Amino acid sequence: MAAQVMLEVKGLKVAYGGIQAVKGVGFEVRQGELVSLIGANGAGKTTTLKAVTGLQPVADGQIAFLGRAIKGQGAWDLVKQGLVMVPEGRGCFQRMTITENLQMGAYVRDDAEIGADVDKVFEIFPRLKERALQLAGTMSGGEQQMLAMGRALMARPKVLLLDEPSMGLSPIMVDKIFEVVADIHQRGTTILLVEQNASRALQLADRGYVMESGEITMSGDAKQLLDDPKVRAAYLGE
């Protein structure tokens, strides 16, 4: 039996003024998958995520989450439904502690398990536990990326969207971030990963989509895309 389609996008168009940034994009993410959306800087990847998560107006197209149309809904409502994004640039609350940042991730919740979920995040990110009372603004970029991911997990996402999680990080921290993405996926979270680092993204993914100039130009099994000569030439420097 095929896995449930969690997120489905059809004919998505987004424009900035008279410029068409996203030109009829379509893709889907099924339950339990890690799907990578790769492409060069300026391809429209971040704009696509912002449109899906209610942060960018949509000119045309359909967006369905858990089988229900969500186009036009605000980011706040989508987080409550389980569609959660870690934005490019991390966006931590700089003057709050690590623990307070994590608690803010659970702001849409009113259950009694928030404290237990903080402990689960600390299990995934031991470095955050070591510095639980440290102000987020005093942490390194890689540590803030961990915190942003941990904060998103506090919302108990049904689908987690990651926008360029490795951007601007040192090689060692990039390795760590991709290890954590793999760990979160193995723990059962469905993930849509947007990345310029095509090789690392496709190595982790079940399936992939290639985006160029606002359009999906290739899609398929991630390992097949990784071996495709066109992908290797365009994104892997071969």
C-alpha cells in the first residue's frame, strides 16, 4: 500500500511584481520520506517554501496538506496543523536562553508534555543541553542552526521543512547538521529538505527534485539523480 501523500503542490506560481519567480512548480512528499529539493542560488527554492508555508502570496496553483487545501492560510495556522519550517538564516530569539527558545517552539501547544519534549530535543542535540541557560545570541552559527531545528521539533511537525540548514557553516558543523537531519528522519519525521549542497542532500534523501529558474526540471529516486551526468555536471562540479 502506497504511503499517504502528506504535502502536495501543483502548478504553483509566485511573482514579485512583474517577475515570475516560481513558474508552475509541482511536487509531493509522502509520509516517512525525506525529499530533497536542490538547485542553484536564485532558483526559487526558498520562495517555494515560503509560499507553501503561508509566508509568501501565491499567484496560482494548489497546495494540499494531509489532503486538505491550505493555500492562503497563515503560517500560524499551518504550524498548528503540523506543517513547520526552519527558515534560512535560523532566526533564533537572540536574547532568550536555549531553553526559552525551545519553549517558544511549543507556543501553539497547551498539553502537559512540553517539558518531556524539551528533554527529547536535548537528547538529539546534547550540545544544547550543555548550554541550556546560555543566550541564543552568544552561540555559533551551527549551534543556532541546531537550536532552530530543535525549536521546530517542539511543534511536533507532521512534515518538517528545512531551508538551507548547512548554509554558512564550517565543514565540521555541516557534517554534524546532516547527521542530525538523518537522525530526525530515522526517528520518524517526514522531511522536505531544501539545499544548495546537492550531493549531501541527495545522499540523505529518498527522492529528489531539481529546480532551475523557477521550474522543476528533473525528479526521481535520489540515488539515480545523484548518478545522473546532468546533475553531476551542474551541481557536483563534474
